[in-house]
Amino acid sequence: MAELKYEITEHIAILSESPKGWHKELNLISWNGRDPKYDIRDWAPNHEKMGKGVTLTEEELNNLKSVLLKKG
């Protein structure tokens, strides 16, 4: 399996914290040297491990925002 490379280019927010100390975060992340995308996932302290997450383009994030504002 190929090595996954990532760089957190902008930390935006911590959305929650688990009892184990992991944080669910919203970040801008460049995956394998590509343009950064918005990313929501769980991170261990110091970002040494990550859980499964979802990656969104700016357009997808704006669509999600619109849907949530309508529901709210």
C-alpha cells in the first residue's frame, strides 16, 4: 500500500473531544501534494494518528452549509 502523505495547511476548529482525548477537527488538508480540501475527522493528540473522515471541496462545504442553515 502506498504511503499517505498529508499536510494540515490550516487548522480551522475543534468540533468535539472524546473521553480518550481525540479531537474531531475541521482542517484544510493537502493530501499527497494536491490542493487543500476541507476535512472533518478524529485526530489523536499531536496528530500522530487519525480516524476515518470526510473530505470536501469548497463547493461541497458551501452546499453543506446551505443545507444546515435551512434545517436550523
